[in-house]
Amino acid sequence: MRASRAGRIGVAWGVRARPLSDRAVRKAVRAALAHGGRAGIDIEVAMVSERCLSALHGRFLGDPSPTDVISFDLGEEGGGPVGEIYVCVDQAREVARERGVPLARELCLYLVHGTLHLCGFDDRGPRDRVRMRAAESAVLAALGHPPESRKRIRGRTRDLPLYRKTGKTARA
């Protein structure tokens, strides 16, 4: 690995409101990297608007619809970061409100999800999805976010998926 021993986690904000501290962003990414066996690599994180992430989604993945998180695996070449993670703060705010969970938890979920993609986790097939959800739950628990898997909907308690929409990973 070419990254420094602790790994550099850069954080950039493309939105005015900052519902998480840079420290909390770095902590979530580092916890997911450790869980995924890639502690010590350099990652850049951008917390962006729906408009920005939709544009990236369209440009790199051919789908301009809103999404929540996209990871770019930059590989081991060059001298820069190994990956970039773009998190949609607007999407997190909307989904957190729908699900009745704290915004900070939803943002941490997106950070963890995107980071796990960079660690080789996938969620396209049923087995991969189960593995990804278990990893997300373990990392979120380690970060102090209790499971939020049940919700009252129309008078009945139903299981609520941990993650509504899958994040995307692109190879740059």
C-alpha cells in the first residue's frame, strides 16, 4: 500500500449544512476500512447535493437519477487516494425523515456502504447483499448506531430494510 500508515481520509463539503463533523466522517470511513481489511489506505470523501451526485451518476454510470452514494475505485496506481466516495446529503436527509432515523446515522450508513464497496463488498446478488448488510450492521454497531430494523407502518410493525437503495461503485 502506498498510503500513509494511518491512511488519509480527506473530507470536502459541497453543501452548506454540515450534519456530521469531519471527525465523524473520518471515523465512519476508518471503521469500514478496518472491517473490510483495507485500513491504512487513502480515501477522499465528498459530501454533496442531490444535483451534484445525480450529475456524477449520469456521467459515470449512465443513470442521471438521484442516488445516495457512489464510490470510485481509483486503484493502486499513481500517488493519490485509492478511492473516492460521494455522499448525497439531500438524499440522506429525505430517507432519514421517511424512516424516522437520525440524519447522522443515515449519513454514516452511506459512508460505510460506499467504503465497503471499496473494500470489495458488493450487493448485486442475494448472497452478496446479505454479506454487505451484515458488514454494514457490524460497522454501524461499532460506531454506536443501534440497529433500526422495525417500524410501524399503517398500524403494523414491519421490517425496514437497512439500506433503501444500493450505492454504486465505478472504476475510474
